Amino acid sequence: MLLVEHPPLVRRALVARLALELDLLVLAEVSHQSEAVRRAHSLHPDVVVLDAEMPNLDVRTTVRRLHARCPSTRIVLLSLDASGVVEALDEDVPIIVGKHQGIEALLDAIRAAATHSHQAE
């Protein structure tokens, strides 16, 4: 997976926690959406975990670019306000996990997205 999270402390904590899962692998971590699209295109991850509240993030544009460059990659959005994110998206709504839901919900979403990615192949 590719992890896109702005604050370095949060990003590193997520990478450390995800590393404990034997069935999950973080291929790369980035802090900006433009880097996310470029890295996703070069790495072809099964899943991109994207923080929907990153500074200067246009969620709709970023999701569209990711889908255009990596059509088989699934997206999991982390969001404080899932309803606001859904309204910003008009097609191919990714899996959305509320930041208040905790790590188990995120792990379940990543696994579900990865399973869907493999089924699409």
C-alpha cells in the first residue's frame, strides 16, 4: 500500500502500526497528494490510504488522478467528516474510514480494498 498522510508523526505512527500486520506491506509513504499520484503510478499499489484532511488537498481531483493513473488501485480515505468527503466525490467513491473509528476499522478497510483490487484483476 501507499500511505499518504501529512503530519510526519502521524504518518510514522501509522507505518509502525501497519508493519505489525503480517498480511500488509507499506510500499511507500508520502506527505503530499501530487507525490501520491506520482508514486502510485510508479509502484502500482493495491491500496492507497489517503488522509482527506491534508492541507491544500482537493480530494475530488486527487481521487480522479489516482483512478486515471492506477485504475486497479483501491483508495481508502481517512476522514474526520465522512459526509463532507462523500459530497465532494461524484464517482468511484472510495472506502471511507472515520478517524474516530480506530485502527481496527482502518485495517478492515485496507483488507477489504486489497481484496477488491485482487478480484478486479
